[in-house]
Amino acid sequence: MPAEQFVTALNEQIGREFGASQQYVAVAVYYDALTLPQLAGFFYRQALEERDHAMMMVKYLLDADEIPVIPGVGAPTAEFADIVEPVRVALEQEKRVTDQISSLAAVARQANDFVSEQFTQWFLKEQVEEIATMSDLLAVSERSKDRPAEIEDYVAREHSADTSADPTSPAPAGGAVG
Ligand SMILES: [Fe+2]
Ligand SMILES: [Fe+2]
């Protein structure tokens, strides 16, 4: 049985992962409307990944005989000053989530709930990658702010549809959508 404090904290994180997913849909739609299909595609895929993170947490609770609470989410930021700002918003979001997952791990450890602590490890590793990806994209976007085609080329080159499944990732409730 997971520690009660961990169940509460994980339920809160489920809401934040769905919130992150909605934020990425809003960013994808912004780029799609500007006919920047590579950036749009990249963020549509990120949105699905965040949704999967939430569903992995849902499954962890279900498998532990806990009832996951599916919360509503606040409206995402949908208006941006320029094409760089959404990437800045994304990087800030990933940094915030890293702090949140670290707190989750700390809650598990303090409660001597080592199984739950272990569950958080994959997410921490994932955050390292996502922060690296977003800070690289931010650097490229700032440099090529006035030449969107260069940003599009970069995304196409570095982040074309990634179909390689990570065999170490926890399974999402309901199976993978991708
Ligand atoms: Fe996430
Ligand atoms: Fe993320």
C-alpha cells in the first residue's frame, strides 16, 4: 500500500500533468495557426506525452487499490508575444514539474514508502531529458527568432515524430495512445 501522503501528492500531480498536456495543446495550436507545422507537431506530441504521464500515475494508484481523482484543469496560457515565448513557457513548466516530482519522491522517502519512491525515479529521469530538450529549443528559437524556417528545420531534424517506445516507462492506464 502506498503511503497516504504519497497518494494525496500523486493525485495532485495527476492534475498538473493534465494541465501540462493542455498547455502543450495550446502551444501546438498557436504554432499550427501560424503554419509552423514542425513546431506544432512537436508540441502536439509533447501534449500526448504529458497525458501519458498522468495516465501512468492513474494506473499506479489503480494497481495499488487506490481511487485516482481526475481533476479539472485551469485554462492554459494561449496568447503569446512572439514565437519564442511558448518555448519559454514550456521550459518554465518543465522546471516546475521537476521540482514537483522531486517533492513527490521526498514525500515517499519520508514515509518509508520505497516502492512509491522507486516509481518516481522514471519521471525524474524523464524531466532531465525534457529540460534539456526545451532549453536547446529555446536557444535555437532565440537565435532564429526572425527566421522561423530555421527553427522548423531544427525541429524536423532533431525531433521528427519519435516512435521509439521507452521499454522502461511505466504503463499508462488504458494502454498507450501513441
Ligand atoms: Fe510530465
Ligand atoms: Fe514534460
